[in-house]
Amino acid sequence: MPHFIRFSGIATVALLAWSSGQAAALHALITDRDRAPMADTVLMLVPTDPSRDAAAAPQAAPQVMDQVKLQFNPQVMVIGKGGQVAFPNSDTVAHQVYSFSTPKRFSLGLYRGLPYAPVVFDQPGLVVLGCNIHDFMLGYVYVAESPYFGKSNERGEVHVADIPAGTYALKAWGPRFKEQEAQVLQQVTLRGDETLDVTLKLDRMLSPLRNPAAKPGKLRY
Amino acid sequence: MGAVSRSLCAGLLLLFTLHVPESHAAGPHEFTAQVDVRLIAADTPLKSFTDGGLGLLLFDESRDVVRLGPVMLDYSGPLTDTIRATVTAFANGDNDKNPIDLTEAVLEWRPVPVSQWRWRARLGAFYPAVSMENRGIGWQSIYSLSPSAINTWIGEEVRTIGGELNLTAAGAGVGRPFDIGAVIGVYGWNDPMGVVIQERGWAVHDRQTALFGRLPDINGLPAADGSFELFREIDGRMGYYAGLEFSWLDRVVARVLHYDNRGDPAQFDQEEYAWLSRFDSFGVRIELPGDWTVIAQRLEGDTAIGPSADGRGSHILDFWSDFLLVSKSIGRHRASARYEQFHTATARGAGFYDSHQSGDAWTLAYRFDLTDSWQLQVEALQIDSALRHRRLQGVQPDAVERSVQLVVRYSLTL
């Protein structure tokens, strides 16, 4: 048995090396139960072989989640493990960004502009962001457990490129999910130099989005 | 190794302390100034309660003109990272005791949540969370110029001068679609509360009583010469309130509050009795798809004055009111319609003084935020009311009063 495992490991490494020049891509359309496109949905390809999970995300430049008109913008962001996010405040009022989610607990004292260094997210999972001044402000940083991820646009489309050939679990998470963890949708096997087109219909019940702050008018109470 | 990591930690901590508070806590102080010009057309057989009459409009026909509305000055800013000070002052321009006076002055403590349990504390002079409409700076309604009869009365007679503690289980951070919270408040300096609803009954307008100001010259008030101060302590007993709030995805917000000023109706301070005033308030606000908002609120209570064998007061007035508001916003525009009913009835001591009011009101309001600073509001109001003791002034108890206000408002936040 131990011998078999070692052999399989070598085979995978060989496969990775061989397919590195022939990466696959995934093009997905995410819809709800009524086939309406779902924007702001995080999609990840997680290798089913756990030994391949170690592949680190390439160190990307810090992402930016701005605060504009008392909202996080973008409201949903997906980054790789070890990814960095800057939280500038473009409003004239001060914000106080915090999270007590298990993957990342932090708080940025009251500020305007961009006084703080980007925040590093090194544990996978969902990080829910709030503003301690404006309780209705909500943002989400999803730290993906694999380097192959994307977020759907307004048309519900996600494109993930440079995926090594192999078998993956497709996992998704969105702010309307009742769960806080990404949910496995299905398994896909990708061959090199292939773009797989999939339509992912979420059969689950989704909760409505939170109500944004009332407009017009500056709210205090 | 231990020493190195300790000094590293200490160094980082020092850097952090130097880095965070000073430079950026200084920026977020917000000053707001608001002024408006009103074109007012009133149609009423009665003199306004602000002029010693028993009409329910803020402006009667004698004020059928262009006039300057209230001027508001507001400051809100952090004293520390988690303590915020807010001070609001209004100049109503109606010969109040002080030309400009405070309506609220409060310190709020908001520790940064480290779990779903969110603590809040307020200390100072402020409004308890009763209104579902008065959500803007200066506790102004964002839906109409004049809040409902219920919240007009809160603005006239109710203020917490004391402290409040709020604990909420906030769902957003843990993937639960609802929040549930509890609030308790303890306060004093609110003993004459009840005198307005007894003497004039409910009204619909946007004048808030200032902390050191006086009530308008309502007929029957003990010191209509201007020395009657509402916010003062007579019996040395603190009052309290306790409430619950439920919120689902910020789309449905429901509140209940029980309020009791624990006044001793037998106590008299040479000028005024303490009033024993209690009420229960129920409110719900629902945000519907398409930017529709529905608000419903009910408030019922009683107020008592004068010594009695059972300590409940020699004169007891029951009061209750409810309203339904529907509002629709489209971009910078908002249109709202509200219907309300209101009543008072003397439950004890009617032979001495029979206060009795029954009425309803329609409000149609339109608001347009031209820019962040300039705003246009139009409000049409019709109040149909019967107030029994209008007879004492030689006028008919029944009256239909109408007003239209066109308001151009400028507010600047620095």
C-alpha cells in the first residue's frame, strides 16, 4: 500500500510537469434555480487529489476593496491564500473596518483615505467585513483554498485560465448562500489545452440580499 | 529567541500605537449646517398651538408666508476610536427661550465587535429608539417634513437624559440572516412629560423641544409666559425603558419598547406636578423590492397627575395612535403617503378637566435631493380632529386643518 501511494505521487508530479505547458481553462455560467444569471459568485476548482492542494497561489499584487457611498466596492472579492487586500475609504465620512471571522480577525481604527497597509489573508475561508460606524455596510473576502478561482460578472460568467489538467471539485460561494463555506457543485476532469464550458445551476434556496441603506438622505438612526 | 520575539512584539506594538490613532482620528469630525426656506399655505379655522391656540398645525393662517425654517447645527465625531460625540442644536426662530438650543448631546461607545455580540452604550441627552421614520441627522424624518403624530410627540416630550445599554446578536458575520437585540435605558429630568398630550393632544409637525428651551404657548400650560421647562426633575425618581429589536437582512426591522418615567404624581415643585407617563410602542419597517418602504407604528400609553389615595394620580389620560406610511424612492426622488389616527381620553378626573381628542391625518410628501446639499420638499397635510376643550376657547371642537409647505433646504457637511 505505501508503495502504491508513492507511485501515484510520482505519477501526479509527472503529469503536472507534462501538462504545465498545456493548461486548461474553465468557462462557467452560474445561474439560480430560475436560470437567472448570478453575479458576485465565487467559483473555485479544488484538486480532488489532496497532495496537489499544496500548490501556492502566485503572489498577486494587493487587491483593492474600496468604500464608496457607504458600501464596500466591490462587495465580494476572491483572493488566493496569502493574498493582500487594501481597504481605502473614498467617502468623506470615516469608516472602521473589522472582521471577527475565523480565517482573519482584524480591525482598522477609524480612518479616511488609505492610512493602513494591505491586510494579508493567509487562511482559506470566508471573511465577513463590517464597519463599526455603519452597521449596514457588509463586504466579503473569500480566501480560496486553491489557486484556481474566479468571480462571476453581471452576466453570471466566470472564466478561470491556466488550470493544470486533472480532476477538480467545483465549489461555489455567494453572499446569498445560507452557508458560510463554499459548496461543492460537481466534479470536472480537465485535459490540457481544453476549455471546458459548463453551466452551473444552483438548485439551493438562496436568501435575498441585505437591503442597502435607504436613499436619498444621510442616515444616522 | 524569546527575548528577540518579545522585543519584536514590543516594537510592532509601539509602531502600531504610533501609527493608528492620532493622524486619522483627527479627520473624521463631521459638522453639518442646515437651513431651509419655506413657502407655507395654511387653511385652518384655528390658531396654532404655538400661538396659544388649540390648532394642531405649526403654522396657522397668520403665518401664511415665506419664512425661514429651523436652522440646524450638528457635530458628530470621534473622541477615541470607539467613543463618538454627537451634538445637535436647532434654532427654531419662534421666540424660544434661547435663540439656539440643544436637542441632543450624547456620547456613544461602540466597541469593535469581536464576535456576533455587539455592545453599544449611550450617555447624555438623546432620543430612545422609538421612531421608525426619524432616521436622518438631527433626528429628522427622511420620508416627510413632519413626522407622524407619534413621533411628533416623541420630539416634543420625550428625551432620555441618562444612559442606555444595547446588546445585539448580529447575524451578518456568522451567516445568519437576522439580528436580535435588547435595549435598556435609565433616565431622569423628564417629569413634566405628558403635559402637552394632556393640554393639546397629538399634533403633526417638525418642531423638536430643545433641552433648555420651552414648550410653545400651548393654552392651559401652567407657565405660558415662557418659563415652563419640560426637561426637569421633580420627584427624584429615575425612569426606565426596555425594548427589543429584530431585523431580518435589514429588510424588516421591528421594535417594541416599554417606557415608564416612574413619576410620582403627588410630587409638586412649586410650579408643576410630576407626571407619571408610560407607554408601549410597536413599530415595523419593511423594505420591499422596487425601493418601496412600508412603516407601521402604534403607541399607546397613559399619563397621570395629582395626588390620589392609590398613588395612580387624580387625573389620568389615556392616549394612543397608529399610522401607516408607504414610500417609494426612485434615484434622488422620494414620494411618501401616510395615514394616521390619534386619540386621547380622560380615564379619571374628567369632572375636573375633560381632555379628549379624536382625529386622523393624511400626509403626502415629496422630496428631491438635487445634489448632496440642495433638497426640495413638498408636504401636504390634512388633519381632521375633534378636541373637546377647544370649547373653552370659544371655538368648535371639530376642525379640519390643511397646510402645504414647499421647502428648499440647504445642508452642508464638512
